[in-house]
Amino acid sequence: MRADKNTYFLSNTIYGLKATIFSAFLVAGLSWVIYQILENYSSKFAFMHSYDKRQIYLLSSSLTKKKYELYGLSINAYIQRKEQFKNSMQDRGFSINQIKETDLADLERNSILIVLDAIALSKNSLKNIKTFVKEGGFLIFNYNFAFNIDDKFQGSKNIEEITSLKHIKEPYLVKQHSLFIVNRLLSPLSSPKFTGKRVSFKSYDPLYLYSSKEIKPDIYLTNWELTKAQIDGTYNLKANDAGVAWHGHYGEGNWIYFSFASYIFFESNAFNNYFGDILSSSIDYATKRVSVRAFPYLDQISAVLLTEDTEYKFSEFKNFIELADTEHTPLTAFCVSSLAQKHPKLMKKAQKSRYVEVASHSHTHKLIKGTSEKNMLLEIRESKKILNQLSESDIVGFRPPREQLDEQMNKIISQSGYKYILENVKNRTYPSLKDGVYHIPRLGSDDYEFMVRDSFKGKNILQKIEKETDFVTSIDGIYNFDIHTHLLGYGKNIDILKNYISYIKKETNLKILSAKDIVSRISKVKNIEIEAEVTPKNYLVTVKNLNQTSINNFHFRLYWPDDTGINSINSEIIGAEVSYVSNKSRHYSDVTIKVLAPLSPMTLIVSYGKSRK
């Protein structure tokens, strides 16, 4: 009996011991799994964020103050601009600490240093700043940085060393020209919500310009006014030579450089809705391990729009249709409906084409703005009804005669069911949405300008529109070349447009789209949200498709300034096709999701290379 009890006790003890050991292993295993999940796939816990909190410092340069004093300039102006910058950025949620030059050697290498208007520095301060960036710091600086070192003039030498930009020989006197600046849409310095605003630019000081074969500017200098997109200037600047802001890498660290003095930020009336956003986006980019930006046109960075005002000599519309079919190229025709009624066969031919989009250019091509409501309804609503019937399709685009619009016209256009207006927008590169209608800015020459100001020689026209195309697509805008049935659409003049299409087809980064396709893409992009989070081993990128339909070939850019690259990208959804191409020298990857399901989120698990910090 005792033996049985001992056996029973021993058996229970061994069983309990086994159960305890098993439970311990189970708890340990579950803890390991939970830890792995938290470490790799969660950023919701405080301990996961410690490496992503970066201090932001603003330098107060004593040597710059002395140089200001020597030049007879106001030291208070320098102090006030720094205070204004600090306060405005703090209002936007950034905590900024001022430091002196003596503190530079002790800066943490994962922090951000902002150096405004420091035209003079000591040799030791410059050395400490360069070391800070080389070893992993992030430098945001501007203007004639370190032009003077210990009272010795060095010019742009130190800027060129850090940025690898090359100084264009002579300073540019902005105050002698009517100039503007405009930002590139697909840039980490631009707001994730596309605007493409153009703002006035005035400098009291000569502006040093730089060029680069490797680095594309983030903000450009231009004389773009109304429909003209050309670069102005004594030196006939090319798009990549007209930059006034860039970002790049130096050693293990990063930099953002603005080539103008800080007062331009604050004296502009556009500070709150332009410069404030640019500065906020710059600091946001500097503080984050990863940033995301959607492509402006779904799977395209920029677009080319070729249009015809189909009005006088309406019969020449046949040239436009035949060109579209022969070249397999989307073309958009803005037709005057009263003339279209007289050419039903041509409208039938356009309807059969896979490449021609028919849109409205009013009913009679007479002035609409300022006329009676009855006349507006005829010119806008009746024109759509007639063209719907003739083309056997829904007309969604409108172009006002003489590009003149007012609020009443906008209201009627919206109520009539149009989706877009092609107009002469003066202050933006990206279409804006108003009352459910997209306003596409016309950026580029039309053939009237060549008739009035230039010759009709094909070579001259091609050279000009190619230059305009280079600039507008450099800022990720829509380049629009517009012709008329009685000018470049007439007879053999259409060959100029044919040659331009051949030029576009040779440029792998350019794509011709119809106006209808452009607004469809923009509308879809507008309804896609992207967010990125960081864990110690992965980026988690969540893409939410808020569209009612599936989206094919959605592209976005993933910026990873502090890391060494992307190892892999996998979707949480089994079978989802995701691909990417990385630019290691510029620290970004372009990601393609083949299909986004309607009204659904998708999370991508992005494995990144070891951080350089």
C-alpha cells in the first residue's frame, strides 16, 4: 500500500514537473513569438520609437553676427529671422533648440542641425559641422553657407564639398527679373498632398545658382507666367540648372540646401501655404526613417497632353484623328459643337478611333464670360448634349473660348456633368478640384504664340516645345501643347506635331495621356492613402484604396535616407504582386502594387538594410 502511494506521489510529481516545464516552454515560446511580432511588425509601443526620436537644433553663429556688423547690416534681423523660423516650426509641431558654435562638437549623430544664413563660421565650427554630417547627422542649411572662414573668403567651396553641386559662374540677379519658384511634386520636400503651387520670388541679394548631373532639384527658379513655361535668364538655364533647393547625402549623413536667404521664406505672402509647407516637409523628412509619396498620375510621374481646338476649318479635324490612329497616341480634341453638327462623318470617324477623346470647346466659340445665363446654358450644357450624340460617348471635358472663366460658368459646368476644365491657370502645376470639376492648368505654348511672336518653321517650334516639355515634366507637371485646326492642324503643318510625338516616344520617362485619362488617374490617386511606420527590422507601409473600383499598377516612392537599402517587400495578402526598383545612390525605392482591391487596405512588410547610424 505504501509502495502504491509512493508510486502515485512520484508519478504525480513527475507529471507536475513535466507540466511545469511544458508551461514554462509554452510561455517562453509565446513570449518569443509576441516579442518577434512586436519587434518586427509593430510600432505602437514606446520602446519601439526610441531610435526614431531626433533632436532638432538651430545654430546661432557668433561669427556671422560679427560679419553682419562689419557689413553694416542689422544683427537683430539675423536674430529675428531665426526666432521667426523657430516659432513658426514649433507652431507646426516641431520642438527646436538653439545652440552655439561651441556646442557643435557634442551634437548627437542622429540629430538634425539647421543652419540659417551662416555666411561666416570659424574653421573649427565648419569642421565640426562636416564631421557631424559625415558621421550620420542631418544638415538643413541655406544661402551663402560658410562663404567666410575665419575672415578668409572661400565662396561656395564648402557648399560644393557637402552637396557635390557645381556653382554656375556668375550670381543671378533675381531682382532684375519677374521670377517665380515652383516645387517638384514627387519630392520629399513637397507635401504628400499635391499642390504644385508657383509663388513670387524676389531677392535683394545676388542668387548663387548651382547645377548637377546627378541631383535633380526639389524647387526651381522660373519665369513661368500664364501659359509660358520657359526658363528665363542671362545664361539660358536648363531645367536642372535652375534649382534653388536640393536634398542629398554626404558621408553617412544627409543634407537639404536652399540657395536663398531665409528672409525670402518670411517676407513672402505665401509663407503659410507654401514655404511653411516646404519647411515642414523638409523637417518631417529629416526626422523620419522612411517617407512615402504617391506618383502624381497613378503610375506616371509626369504627363504630356496634346490637344486641338477644333474650330475654324473644322474639316481639318481629320488630320488630328488620322495622326492619333497612325501613331497609336491619345489626343484630345476640344470641338465647337455648332461646327461639329455640320461634319457628322468626321465625328463618326472620331468616335471609331481608340485614341481620340472628344471634349467641348463651347457651342459657337463666342465669348461666354459675362453673358446671360441663357447663353451660358447654350454654350456649355447644350454643347455637351450635341457632342454626346455626335460622338456617341459621354463628353467630360470643357475648354472655355479665350480661356475666360467666372464663377457662374464654373457652376454651370459642374451642374452639366463635366469632369474637367482645361484652362489657363496661373499659379499651379497640378490640377485642382472645385465643385467636383478638375481644373487642368495649361502649361506650354499653343500655336497662336508661334504665329504672333515666332516663325512657323518646324525646327524652331520643335526646339521651343521640347525645352518647355523638359521644364514642365521636370517639376512633374502636365505639359500641354495645343494646336488649332486652322494653324498647326492645317495641311502639312500637322507634321510638326507628328515629329513632336516621335520625340516624346524616344523619351522613356514621358507618356502622352488624354485629358480624360489624366483626371481619372488624379481622381484615383486622391482616394488612396499611404502611411509608413518603422520597427527595428521592417517598415510597415499601409496602402488604403478608398476607390469603389480596383486600381491597377499603383506606384509610390519610398524614401529611406538613413538606411542602406531595401532587402525585400512582401504583402500581408497572399498572392498579391508587389515589385520595386531601388536607387541606392539617392536612397529611395519605387514600389508597384499590381492590383489594389476596392475599398480595402493592404499592408506591405518592407525589410530594410542595416541603418548607417
